[in-house]
Amino acid sequence: MDKSIEVTLRVKTQQVIVPGQKVEEDELPLRRWQMELIMLDAKANEVEPTIISKCIYHLHPSFKKPRRRLDSLPFLIKETGWGEFNLHIECFFIDNAGKFSIEHDLTFDDNAYAIDYTVNVPCGSSPLNSELSKYFNLPRKIVNQQEQMSLRITDLPWIKTLALIDEDVMTDVVQMILSDSAVQKAVEMHPRRDQFFMFITQLPDELLMRIQEFLKSPNDRTGEQKATNLSSDVTNISALKAESVKGEPFDEEVL
């Protein structure tokens, strides 16, 4: 589902000069600073960014470990240094729903400051939507995949009968799905290296109607099967007659 909502992420920074230093006139004082990434909810309250699974702070190359990866909340780092610099903050959404980056400036003009950044958050992931719904009123159009599937299964109860059909009929249904132009287009647009999944409830309405009509007409399929069996029986009778010429007499009354 190609939908997204705007979410505000806030980077809060605090800094203080390390006490007890002897600083020359041409030197900069050493400072302790910390930086944290948080989120604002629909009412602009600060909340934990639970929509994010991990965060990577890319600090200035002069740091011994310039790449700081945090795999759990809070996404907070603490450091000591004397210089200001621009840093790159890389964030990853939960459920592998994508990522985004923030360019942030570490400055020492104020002891504490906060800068807000607007991020477009995709709404195609059920776990991500679940977290978003805790803090935001998602638009009516944005329905997570699990809810959408449940609604369609309720509207289309015959879908549950697919688990009861025999193998031959299922093969025919699968062929109908694979031959549908909309399904073929969806497969072509999907990255080849990634696994492709499509639930029955995601199929086009027109295709679902055709499948339903197909499953409603067992008599037609039974008739076709009987015709096939009859053809097979005729072939077998001919073969038996041919065998009777070489061997014992052939008695049609037995068949």
C-alpha cells in the first residue's frame, strides 16, 4: 500500500564545559555532550520513537569510534570533545519498512537545544501501523494489511472453502491467478531478488469473482472429468480387443 504520513522527529542536544580545566587563550574547552532522538505525537508531546528499530550516529572522523550503532531505545549517545561538527543520523523503521537520514549540527552556542525534522513514514507494514496508531489518528484510507485481509475474508466467506477443494481444482485456480494480467504486472514490478507474497484477498475483485464462479460450477467440472474418463475407457477397450486377436477370445459382455 503506497501511503505515508508525516511524523516529526526531534534531536535534543545538551552540552556543558568539563569543570576544572586549564584552558589557554588559543584553545577550546573540553565539553561533555549528549544527543537523543525522540518523536512527537499528534499533540506534540515527546514520546519514544518506537517506530524505529535501530539508529546509527555517524560522528566526526576524529572520534575513535565515529560510527555508533544503537539497536534499542533510548537512541541516546554521550561523548566528550571540543569541536562542533555536522553529523549524519541514519534511522531504520521496524519490520524492515525502510529507513531515513537526518543531517544534524552539533553546536555549543546553547547549553541545550532541540531541532525538529519532518519524516515521511510508510504505512504498508502492519507492525509499523500498529505503533503509529498509538500516537496518531491514521487516515481512514490507511488500513493495515491484516485488517484489510480480515475485512475481505468477512465479505468473501467462500474464500475459506479453498482449503477444502481437491488438488486438480486447486491447480486450475492457481493457473487462473497466474494468468491474470494484474497479477503478472505485480510480479514484474517486484524486485527479483526479494521473495514475492500475495494473499488471496489481495487479488483484483474481477479475478475473485471469476474464481468464485468457477468454484460454484462443480457439475461442469464433473462432466468434463466424466468425459475424460469415458475417452480413457474407450481407449482401454480398443487395446483389449487388439490383445484378444493375439490371445484368448475377447468378451465385451464382461466390461
